[in-house]
Amino acid sequence: MAKSFGAQSTADEVLEGVDLSGKRVFVTGVSAGLGVETARALSAHGAHVVGAARDLAKARAALNRAGAGQIELVEMDLASLKSVRAGAEQVNARGERFDLVIANAGVMAIPNKTLTEDGFETQFGTNHLGHFVFVNRIASLFKPGARLVNLSSSGHRFADVNLEDPNFERTDYTDFGAYGRSKTANVLFAVEFDRRHKAFGVRAAAVHPGGIQTELGRHMAPGTLEALRARINEEAKKRGQAAFSFKSIPQGAATSVWAGVVGPAEAVGGRFCEDCHVAEIVDNADMSRGGVRPYALDPERAKALWVKSEDMVGERF
């Protein structure tokens, strides 16, 4: 009988008994938090892990502290398409194929509008466009049966993508509005990547790791996280639900490895996963419960975002 996992499961529990020897995995954002734990857990179960980070010294130190010092590293700043393309070129030059790619890195809730090196709103540019270019540039290295896992968030429920004004040039910028757009984009990218590649045996999914205290929120204004937590708990109390509690980092990495390794490909492909299961579709913005908004799984929206993203980065995939 298949094991059952949930919100409290850790990455090691999900991978218990799984031998990943001979498997190659790529993980972005391995200098802190979920990226380090995800890389460590996969490596501990036999996978050869390649990690990407802006700061290789910081990444190596963090991986060593976690007991995962054997991980191969690639320098890459997702807020710079020049850096992303250089990283992809380095990976392609090696020519070694992957069983799993986890687009883990990201930024969250930057208080004031800022731009990437290429002039994109920072959260959309980093969380979505950087990964969009990197993943598509190495797509030929996905083995048949491989998977792409995009880290999204329940924060996708803050906002749909705005294909007419992705850089907030005509609409008012808000920290969580921009974060929501980027996290919805992460889901839509997985939906369209899955559609384009499933005939070749390659599947893609998006995941919400859960609420975890990591460096993801390093740009947030003081008090922002506490206010969000209070709002979530107020909604939960109205519905007679338990108060919100943060997951540990090992628990936060569990859904990424579940969707990438353990969950059935046909079940997770083109879907949104949370707490080690495929999420239900919910047509409301209640942040005190799980689920995925319908617009994040809309296949036509996913196709339109793909085309818009290609226009923005100046490449066709």
C-alpha cells in the first residue's frame, strides 16, 4: 500500500526507502532555506545534485553546514538574464541529462517597486522570467520520464498575472500583488511546460511548500509578515479552523520532493500540489485554507503567458 504523507511530513520521510542512485537533479536557490534542505535530502538518498546560486561561497557554506557539501554548483542570478543564459550555457556544455529540475529560488513581497537588470519588475522577473529562460534553455537535457517542479505559493491567490502590464507601468504596485502575480506565473508556466512536453514523457507541476520562515521574506517591510499571519488567523477563527503555524524547513521541502519523485506522474502533471498531495481547486481568496485558484490552472492563460514571456525575454522556445 502506498504511504500517505501530509502537512507534517518531512522531505526525508517522503523519500524513505527511495533509492535515487544514478538520478541527476538540478535545484535553484541552494544558498539557504528550502533549496539547501531539498538538495541535501535528494543527495542523501543517492541523487547527484547540481545546485544554482548567486553567491557560490554562501551556498557552499550553507550546504556544508547541512551536511551536503558534495553538491555541484553553478553560479546564476535569476534577476539577470545574462547570468541565467551563462548558467544555462554552462549546464548545456556539460551535456549531462536530468531526471528532475526544481525551480526553487525566489524573492517575496518587496515593499517598493524595483527592477531587475533587464528592466522587469523584480518579483516577476526573478521568480518567473529567470526560471522561464533557464528551464527552456536546458529543456533538451530532460530525460524521458523527467519532471519539472516549480515552487509557487498559496500567495498565488493574491493576484492573477497581468499580461497587459506585467511591470506595473500603468497599475499601482503592491508588494503582495506583485508576489501573487509571480507565483501565479510559476503555476501557469508548469501547466504549459507540461502540455508541451508530456508527449515526450516529461511532466511539470507547481507546488506550495507551506508557510516557512526562510530568507524568502528578507525584503519584506517590518511587521508585514506578522500582519499577514494575523489576517490569516482571523479568517481561520471565523471558520472555526485551527490557527496558522509555520512549517519547519524539512517539512517545507517535502512537497517539492513528493511532486518530483514520489507522486504519480499522471496525478501531478500540470497540477498544483500542497502538503504532499494534489490541491483542490477553490474559487475564493480565503488564505486560511488550502487550494488553488482556477485562473492559475487555466490552459489558455498558460499559453498566453508563455507567448508574453517569450516577447519579454526576446526568445522563442
